[in-house]
Amino acid sequence: MPHDTALAELASFLGDRLARSKPEREAHGRSETWFPETPPDAVAYPETSAEVSRIISTCARLGCPVTAWGTGTSLEGHALAVRGGVSLDMSRMNRVLAIRAEDMQAIVQPGLTREALNSDLRATGLMFSVDPGADASLGGMAATRASGTTSVRYGTMRDNVMGLEVVLADGRVIRTGSGARKSSAGYDLTGLFVGSEGTLGIITELTLKLHGQPEAISAAVCAFDDFEAAVRTVIATIQMGIPMARIEFVDETGAAVFNAANGTDLPEKPHLMVEFHGSELSAAEDAKRFGEIVAEMGGAHFDWATTTEDRNRLWKMRHGAYPACLAFRPGSMGLVTDICVPISRLAEAVRETRADIAESGLTGPIIGHVGDGNFHSVLLIERDNAAELKAAKALAHRMAERALRLGGTITGEHGVGMGKKDLMEMEHGAAWEVMARIKRALDPDGILNPGKVVEVSQ
């Protein structure tokens, strides 16, 4: 194998924490979506930043690619070792290093998942807000600049990562940002690495912003006769300044998917799923004002989730949308789209996308974080059906073109990976080459997650 020398040197200090068995390699060669299996040559399990630095230094010296692995829940093939080498599994670096309750900050290792962090925070009255649905690793969430259902109120990973420790491609360890709420000291290196998908450096520590746990939560689901009325409701709610914690959209196919997976009886119509956080008084007032807007827009079948158990069921249903979609067409795999447009163009984007899906003949429920102007269609493809995969890719490409025409972006939260790399020039033009220059400056030998985000000729 081309990287045997590097792997032998890594094994000399990692011992059995460098795994080369077929099951381990295969487990790190699969993605959540349509990408073919791509096993690495080996899987390394570091336990400290110093070990990550030594692994990277060794691989840099011997020309061995390194691709970071969190929990493997990304949707654009980010963590696949497409050029072989080492899959750097961060799952053993999973500790909470410090909770600074007075500063509303936590310092964590990258392999810690968001649910584990919130479990540790439960007694403090604080929470980490970013909720992509999957119990993803915090390092992976930072690397992909993840967001999710709560971003309309609390922001994305971009807004909630205050500082990082990063191992560069030559093994150097640097720190970015600080515990201060603001700084004008030089370039924003934290912002550079958040969203870089492991192509510029490996995140080994994060300083995260925390938020207070709300005193009261109210949640509801309501149906509309048409999706334009649902979108107008979202826009009106935002314009009135009602502080939503979550507001999600599901089209009629999505409602049918939820019913099939959860035994619910939602009308097969477009729905909004909403949640408000605040004091008992403010949450109730926000919910009342939202209800008035829904009634004005013709919404019906308003169902309040009045208990914690009801709310948990509601959001478990929403977070389980992807496996529910796959189950809706047994034996299928998913190509997940992810466009984001200005909220004023959202109805237009959804309307054109629905017509495009219908004309394609594919099944593609639409589900989205409409408060952010971000929505997804899960295009369900028969496995090993090359014609359907080709049609789905063409449809996803048209959706990306539509997003750009309407002033938006090809990806609101899932990132680029290799799935959207061929769309980057269309969005960024000459700026994509600037990104490639940054990549060459920080990783001149191209060992960090090669084949992702940018096109770099060595």
C-alpha cells in the first residue's frame, strides 16, 4: 500500500489505537447518503492534542492524507478518505474541559457530542443551543459550520464558537479567539477554521458560547391549505419581531412521511412546527400572537404541545425526518439538497422547487428551517439505479442555480464536502480561487481532507 511507511510509524506510538482491520476501515468509509464506500487505509484514535500533532507531523513528512472523523453524520461526504490515508477518529477526545458558568462558556474536546454536553450542563441552568438533529460531534459541527432547528433564535456554529485550538498541516498547534465577547485583534482565524471542513487544520479544542435554559417553552404544529400561506406566516412572524426559537416547514409529502413513520394523523398538507422560549408570560404571549397570525393566514388544525413529553415527541418526529424519508421508499438512498435564500424569496424558491420535483418524477419531501430561509428536499433514489441518481443530481444542480438566482447560497448548513464542490465556482467565482490559495498556504502538500471544498492542483 502507498502509505505503509507512514502507517508503520504511526503504529509504533499508537499501538492498537491504529486500526487496520477491514470492519474498522469499512465503518469509516461509509456516509449517510449516496456516496460510494471509500475506506481509509487505517483509522487512528488520538487521545490528546499532542498525539494529533504527532500524527499530522508524521503524515506530512511522509505524504499521507489525513481526514478527520467525528460521528459520521455529515451529508456531503465530508469525512470520506477519498485519497486513502488515515481516518482520524476524534471520538476518544470527548471530555468537557471546563464550564465557566459566569461567562456562559464551555471548553470542550472535539469528539464530545452536543447531547453529551447538554447533559453535563443540565444542573447549571445553561445549554448549548445549536441543534442539527443528529447527535453530532461538536468538532464536526464546527468544521461544517452546522446549524439546525434553533438557529433562527440562537445562531449557527459561526455565532457560538468563540475560540479554537487547531493543529495545522505541519503539526504546529495554534489557538484562535479568546474568552472575550469581542475582539478586533487581527484576522478572524476562528471564523476561518469554522466551516473549513478539516481542510485547513484539525480542531482539537473548542470554546463555546452557552445560553440560559428557558424558563418556559411552548410548541405547536399547524396545517395550511397551501405552502404560500405557511411561508407568509413565517415572514409576518419575523416582521412582527416575535422571537421564535424554532420554526420548521414540512410540505404535504413530508406530512405523509411523518404519519407513516410515527403513526400520527397529520393532515397531508403543508405544516409549520414552531417553538417559543422565554418566561411563562412572554412564551404565552408570543404563542398567542403567533396563533393570531396563523388564523389570519388561514391556518388550521392547530395542535399545542403542552407537556415536555409532547414537545419531545414533536421534535423527535422532526429530527427523525431523514430516516423516515428513507423508510417511506423502502430500499432507497437519499440525495439531500440544502439551499438557503433571503426570506423574501422563500415562497418563490419553494414553489419553483416543488414544480421541478414533480416534473422530475422523483419523490422528494421538502422540509426546512424556514425562519432562516433554508430548506431541504430529500430526493429518494432506488439503490443502484443510475438513471435516478443522474436525475437527482441534475435536479439538485437546478436547485443550486435557483438559490443563486434568488440571491442565496448552494448550502445553508450541510457544507460543501465533495458533494457540492462542483458548484462552488458558480457561487463564488474568483473568490473560490482565493479559497484555494488559502488552502495551499496552510496545507502546501494537500494532506488534510483532500478532494473537498476547493480544487487544488499540487
